[in-house]
Amino acid sequence: MSLPRIAIDAMGGDEGVRVMIEGAALARRRHDRFKFLLVGDETQIRAALADHPGMSGASEILHCEDVVGGDEKPSRALRRAKTTSMGLTVDAVKRGEAGAAVSAGNTGALMAMSKLALRTMPGLDRPALAALLPTLTDDDVIMLDLGANRECDPHNLVQFAIMGAAYSRIVTGRERPRVRLLNIGTEETKGTEDIQAAADRLRAAEGLAMDFEGYVEADKINRGECDVVVCDGFSGNIALKAIEGAARFVTDLLRSAFSSSLRSKIGFLVSRPATELLKHHLDPNNHNGAVFLGLNGVVVKSHGSANAKGVANAVEVAARLLEDDITNRIAKDLSAIDTMSLGAK
Amino acid sequence: MSLPRIAIDAMGGDEGVRVMIEGAALARRRHDRFKFLLVGDETQIRAALADHPGMSGASEILHCEDVVGGDEKPSRALRRAKTTSMGLTVDAVKRGEAGAAVSAGNTGALMAMSKLALRTMPGLDRPALAALLPTLTDDDVIMLDLGANRECDPHNLVQFAIMGAAYSRIVTGRERPRVRLLNIGTEETKGTEDIQAAADRLRAAEGLAMDFEGYVEADKINRGECDVVVCDGFSGNIALKAIEGAARFVTDLLRSAFSSSLRSKIGFLVSRPATELLKHHLDPNNHNGAVFLGLNGVVVKSHGSANAKGVANAVEVAARLLEDDITNRIAKDLSAIDTMSLGAK
């Protein structure tokens, strides 16, 4: 089966067209079956393509001039869904001209446009933004929602758990991913009523393709003891950014410690293979590509400041979800739960 | 002026009586004016004191046999406020037998007992748990609430800002601490309605002894760009634990990277002064001692797993807040804001 092509918003992100095209080219060097629809300013895209001869035969350009601003309000961007590179990228999935969309633009606008164009899946109340985070083990952990929904009811959280488990099955190969709800303690009485109600439902449900294992506190997210961490978008955004910030804080301290004396500089040089390994493991580009789960189509958000390696990673995430048919997997799991009357609000 | 003595719950915490006493002794070696009321099992306390000859003359023992369990429900613990070491430690502050209380026991129970014994300050709706976190600069940042209040309204958040600023003035010496609200974005339209309403009030208020500078995202908490981070207890607990977990995650990765080959082991030995510096800066014991702000008395929560150095730090936090009269400072700032009618709900 040939892979449907991937639509790329060539204009989104802080790093510009060149990085988006370089990222796509890098992904294609690793997977030569990848094909692209590149959306944006044709002159700029052609100039960027000139550096990547292998790309021309694999790419079509969809020209447009309008671009969604990084700080633009989603409601305002939405009015230009038919003229902006972001809007047309998502629309290509709707029209069947691409199988998945990748953009590094404004997250709120991308969510709004994706919901409008692709619609939320039948039986699902709200889509969620999910990302992979590194752990101490070889497997990544999936966390969702990361900011698509500021507040969530128990029903939303249960549906997020189902979507996260479907995603985790694809990336970890585990038949029954270990799912936990993010909370401020592990005892049953901890946290908000919504979280407790979601836990009750997940505990009571039978036939779910996951092992629900209760709560996880934010300091255990990266331990690799669970595969899916479920939370509302506000908490998830706080936790994700706190982790990113703390990791950067520690590596900044490490850098200044290593440059504090000649002796430590020499030590740094000697131990460079070790610190490079650390850098590789922590580089956000290696985990780039957050996914909007729960839409009728695959949309991947690349980080605004991702480099070419990061963009390539986001493209690969999109291709993998497309090949493994995440949308139908989630639809199947959601319908299974509906028949258990667990879905009732 | 002699410092009122500090009551110590000798039985709380995972590490037992010896560590609590060793911590108090360590603090006293640095500040020989410290005096203690040690609450708990007299035999165990006497045995622990035997290792610290300097302590006997500076300590009185208040014997009791009952101890609050680490996982005990606060409501259950509260019924034994008059018989447990935690309850009697807090009660000593109420009775004027000590100026401040330090416990490493169950946080929820300590909060409940402290509220019952010391009462919330006049004009304040809810106390909050505040802690100091390290930054890239020489100053620590204060974050509150860290879990005392699961949900908070705008009025609570404004009062937390005032209490946090009073605390920050003591530890940073800054007359106008820079205060921000934790949020999932920095634009005015981001976050929940409660956060936006709190921001509106803090922006509109005149005469506050702080510079309110809007929102901070969780990845910037440790940058040292603000002095006080204000949030509800749920978000604060998530952010704090996510930071702790990520810092541990990175140092665990670093340790395994450094032990991955002979070369990196040698590099580690050569650069040990640098990594020791990092370890020192990140050691949670150096930042131990969370404070319940907003009570009629000083209560400090030492981390359950803190070592003697950590306990000493918590004791020093208690002494400092006592000497600098945090309770009256907060009362003064709260009354100033009341006259501005900002305090109206």
C-alpha cells in the first residue's frame, strides 16, 4: 500500500520555510516512500527545494500568500481558513489530497482550523493534544491533553484515556498500555471531583484495551512506570512546560558548572560522549510532533522553534499515525466503550 | 531580642527521630541562639540527643506517644490534635510556648491542625503553602499555593500574591518583588476566568508593595525573572512536582551516561567539582522548608524524606520568618489592600 502524501504548512513556525523543507527532506531520506504537498509561497518553497534535489519529484506545491500569525487569535485566523497556508494544509486532508497535515504554526489556530475542517470524530466530545515525552526506559510516555481543553469533565478524561491508549499501542507495541490520571496524590481521595469521577469510571469499565492503574503525580511522569498520562489541558500544559523548563534549567546549570574552571572544562571534553548522549536524549527535537487526537484525520503540531531534525520527527509521527490508521483505531475503541454504557455522561 | 524557641515534631517524617534531632543540632551549630521544644517519645529523643551534647541545654522535651501516620486522613488525625506529636507541636505555638513549629509529617494533617490551632489571619480567606525554588540567579523564587487549596477564586489568588510578596521581601530584600500568576500563556486572554480576574485586580490595584508583571508559563519558573509565582494549589502542586521529577530525571540520565564507559567515568572524576556544584544547587535539602502562610503563627513543613541538612534548613526558615515577623508583615499588607476595596469579593 502506498502511503498517502503528507501536507506541510511550509510557512508556519519561527524558523521559516527552509527549515520546514529541510525537515521534510530529512524525513524522506529515511523513508523514501514519503510524498508531500507543500503549502505556502511558491517562490520561497522553490528556493528552499533547490537545496534538496530528491524532493522535487516527491512534492507538489500549493501556492498561497496568506500566513497565520504566531500570536494571532484563533477566532481571527479561522476567518482566513481558506486563504492561509495553515488553513489550506488542513483542508488538503479534508479534500483527500493528503492523508495527514503538519504545521509548526500557532497551536490555537491549528486546533480551531482542524476542528472546523475535519470535525470531531463521531461519539467523541472533544479532541485532545497529545505528545510523547522521554522516560528512563526505552519507551516514551504519552501525555494528553496538553492545552486543547482548558477544563475537562470526567467523560472527557475517560475519552482521552481511550485515545491515549490507542496511540500508545502504536508507539510501544503494548497490547494493554498502562494508563494513569495526573493528580496531586495517589490516594483515592486526592484531587478534584472530576478526576475522582473519571478514575471511578475507568476502574469500573470492563473490556477496555488498557490497564488503568490509578493516579500518577507529576514527579513520576518521566519514570517510565506508565504509558499514558491523562489530564485536563490546563494541568497538562503546566506539567509539560514545567518539565521542559526544569530540564533546560538543569542543563544550563551543568553547562555553567562545566565551564567554571579549566579542570571541569577538561572533564567535560573527556566525558563528551556521555554528555552528548544526555543531550540527544533530552533534545526536544527528538520528541517533536504533538498530535491532535480525535479528529477525522491526522494533524501534527511541530514545535514553533523545532529545527530540521525536529520537523523530520513530526513528519514521521504523522506518517506513522497514518499508516497505523490511528483514526479508525480510536473510533473502534470509542464504539466499544459506548456499548458498555460507560460513555454516558 | 532573644529568639522565641522553635517547636519540633520529632516523630514526623520518613527518616525518624535521629534525623530530626540531628537537623536541629546542625541548625544550632550555625545559630547558637536557637532553642527548641522537642515533641515526641522522650526515650527516643533522649537517645538521639546523646549524640549532640550542645543540644541538651538548649532543648526541652514534651513527651507524647501518639504519632500521625504518613497516609492518615487529615480529618482522622485532627481528632488526635491533643495527643499526637504533630498536634502538640502546633499547639505549643498557640500556647506561646514556642514561636514557630516545624514538622516533617503528613502535609494535609499539618495544615488541618495548624488551621484549627492557630486560625487563619483576620481578613484572609485561606492560608497557602509556599516554598522557595532555585533559579539561575542567586535569588530563589517563591511559589504558592502548593496544595493547601485545590481550587481558588480570584480573591484567594490576590491574597496569595500579597503573602508571597511579603515573604519574598524577607528572603530577597527586594522592596517590590516581581509577582506573576502561573498560566498556560502570557497573553491577557489565556487561562481560566479566575486567573484573568485575579490579574485584572492585581493590575488595577494601587499601593501594593509589589510589581505585578502578568503571567508566567511553567517553563519559566526557574529562570529567575520573577520573585513570586502565584497559582491555585492543584496547579502549583503539579508544577512543583513536575520540576522536581524532571530535575531528578536529568540527573539520573547524567549518572547513567557518566557510568556508561571507562572514558566517561574518568571524565566524571575529572569534572567532579562541577558536578558537585550542580548536585549542591539541585539538592532539594538546600531548599527544604515549605511555609504555611496566612496563619496566626509560623508553621514550616519539612519534606518527609529530608536529611539532617534539609531539616536544618527548615528550622532556619522557621527562625527567619519568626525574626522578621512575617505574620505581622502580612497582616499589615492585607489591611492596606482592604482599604483599597480591592479585597471585595
